[in-house]
Amino acid sequence: MARTHRIAIVIAAAAAVGLTLTGCVPGGDPTPTASHTNTPTPTPTATTDPQPQSETEATAAAELAIADYLYVRSQVNGDGGTNTAPLEDVATGSALQRALDDAARVADGGLTTQGQLSFAPTMSYATTLESGAVSVPFGYATVTGCQDGSGYKIFNADGTPAQQPTEQRNELEFTVIWDPAVE
């Protein structure tokens, strides 16, 4: 049996504390436009990475996992929110549930989306993941930063701009784990 470590975003803490982080300040174009184009972009795949060997490796990989999660979430919604299977490749727990709920709102409301959610990390650290008899050094990473939705627009079925969230940039904390999976 080969042993791999799968990265999974476990928690996207709903602790949107406000605009207190450096770089998490209002800006950008608050007015969505109804004209939009679809630009083909590569689709990320589920990752089976070796266990991180340092805190630097763990936090860098966690930041990439967060970027993949936000990319997939934006793509699922951009495709109408009906095919949510790709979300299960990049998230579990409350992060997955939040993405599924968001996709359901898009699908049920006949909404369309354009653009991409982004995340700018401001602080991160990694510790040992302890789960029963399993101990994974650097297997638990926490990344705090600014999630920016200003480049992500929502449109009604008729193409008019839908109501956007009041705060486009919010401080969030993501927790990323390396899930030791046996194949």
C-alpha cells in the first residue's frame, strides 16, 4: 500500500472580523457591470502531496490549497452551481458546506457569476496534527488573511447586477490539514 497525504481545507472560519488587517481595506470597483466574458483557465485537481517537512513548506502548501479552494468555488458558481462534485476535492467540513450553500443559492436563484474570489495571507503557522494514534508534524496549518470578493460579481437571470455583499473584503482564518490517507 502506498501512503499519501491529501491536503484538505477543513475550516473556513466565519470569523469575518472586519477590515482590520493591513491590505484588507476597501477599494476596487464597487459597481458591477452586466457585460462579461468567459476566459478559459486551467482546472486544479485534487492534490496528493508529500507531508510537509517544515513550517515554511506547510504554510506555503496551505496557501496554495486555499487558492485552489477559492478558484474551484468560483468556477462551480460560474458554471451555474449545479455540479458541486469538484468542491469535495478541495474542501471538507464547514468550508465545504459554505461552498455547497453558495452554489445552491446560485443554482436555485438562476444567478450567474463572473470573476474570482481571492485571498491575501497576512499571517500563518503550522503545528503537529494529532488525530488518535496518528501524529503528523507540520500537518495542521492556520492561515489568516483577507478574502477579497471585489473581483467576483453576481448577476440576476436577466443579466442585471444582483445584490452584492456589503463588505467585499473580510478577514478570515482558514485551517488546512494534511490528511494521511492510505491507498
